[in-house]
Amino acid sequence: MKYLFFDIECASVFKNTAKICAFGYCLTDETFHILEKEDILVNPQGGFHLTDRKGSQGLVLPYEYKEFKKYPTFPELAPRIYALIQDPDTLAAGHATMNDVKYLNLETRRFSLPSFCFSFADTQFVYMNRIGVFNRQFGLGTIAEALGVQFTPHRAADDAYATMRVAEAMCREEGTDFPGLLAGYGIRPGRIENYEVVPPSSPAQQKYLSEVQAKKEAREAARQEFHRFFDREKRRRKKEGRLKNRTVCFSHLLEEDTDLSKRLLSAVFAEGGFYGFRAEECDVYVCFEGESGPRLRAVKERGVRLFTADEFSALFPKDPVQG
């Protein structure tokens, strides 16, 4: 078996287009001995510009379009790329490979070419499984540094080479080959076929996603319970009290702690206060110590009176009677 580590650079990436300007690859045998390493440069038929996820200017590649006009276009180079990446005796892999596969998919659609059809591994995903962290992405430089791999960034063939060395380092540490590394974590490679892309998956990732979903559902259930309690208890609001004509708002985390939030809400109503679910309209904001986020920053900017949950609780040493 051979391994094809590849990386793609694009002149520009938008929602429905990705104009590839470089397909870098490092082809090795199953012992990571390099057979070929090359940057296949492509005329992207468009200027060089990348935006970040918010649409603002992000990475601008250090190329001039005029330099690339002399290179073949993607349709002209596609047969060679198909042959490299779809070789049945070759395992394709990259770093954050879903991005590169998406770029290939967009280019084939752009030029009405046949869909790519191959399975692929992702060294970033392997690394995430190794350390058991799925709630963030890890850059190639971060992983390379952690594994003692050096590389020159932003040249496709060099990124592909560094990805290969990352895979080699992980295999060496675990005393296995690349397929064995994937099998050890139960990783199912990703797949592209008929223009449909399926990402890599693993039992550890599925467990993490299930836990995230369960926590999300528990938070939603807790907030629904708090809303129901609010609808019932608001009728009992007193006309007078220390919070008369004041609107109190709790942080989302506090609302989800229903034992505490219901007790404090009853105290608010017992002291003549109103409760609002919109932080931008409150006079008093209550949250747990150490919280952060845009809601808290917004109320601070407005000069709203802030209390921690403990501070607010101390204002009402006796629980109000709840009917």
C-alpha cells in the first residue's frame, strides 16, 4: 500500500466556489519512504483573495495571478489528480482533509467534471482521537510542534510533507502502521462519491457528540421548566418591595440551575420586581461568578447593576413562600 498525503491551496474560497491554485502532495510507501513530492500548480482563472469566515479579509496568498496564467487549468490537470488520489492501492490523507475534499468537489462542479470517488484519512482527526479532545480544531503547526515535526507553512507540498511526518510520528509512538493507527481508534475514513462527502468518524467522537447533545437537551429542558415557573409565579408579584419598578434578568446558566433560579425568581416577585428575559432591557443582572460572554459584556457597557448568584441570594436569606 502507498500513502498519498495532499494539501490544497486556493486563490479564493467562497460559499460555492474554491479556485484551486496548487495541489501539493507527498507520496510514500507504507514505511513513509518518499516516492514523490511535488506542487502541481494550477491556473485558478481568477484573482488571489481569501476571506475569513465572517466575510472580512483574511489570508491573502503571496502569489500574483499573472504568474499562474502560464500553468494549466484544473480541467487540464484533473486526470493526473484523479489518478493520484483515486489509486485503489493508495490511502489518501491530509490535515483537516474535509476542507480540501470540499475544494475538489467545488472545482469538479464548477467545470462539470466527474465527481471524485475515494476514501480519505485526516491526521487532525487522528490526533483529536489520541488526546480525546473534540471541541476544538488543531492547526497543523500546533500538532507538528507537539510531535516534534518541523515544516515550512503555506506551501502545499511542504504542508503535505509535514502532514506525512505527523502521521509517521503518531505511528512511531504507537508502534503501528497508518492503517493500524486508524484501526486502533476505530476511525472510519471519510468518503467522497457522487459529489457527496461523508466526514471521518470514530466511536470516541460519536460518544462526545452524544454527550454534547444530551447536555444541550438537558439545558433546554431546564430553561423550559424555568419559563413555565415564570408564567405561573408572575401572577404573584407584589406591588411593593425593594425591587419595585426594577427588572431583573438572570444569565442563561443561572436560569438552567432551576432549584436556584426558581427560588431567586420567587424572591424577585416577592420584592415587587419584574423579570425580563432580554438582558439589554434589565436594570439588574445576576450571574455566576466567573461567567463571561456577550450578554455580560453588554450589561456592563450599559452600567447595569451586577450581582453574582451568591450576592443576590444573600439579599433574601429566607426563601419566599411558594404556593
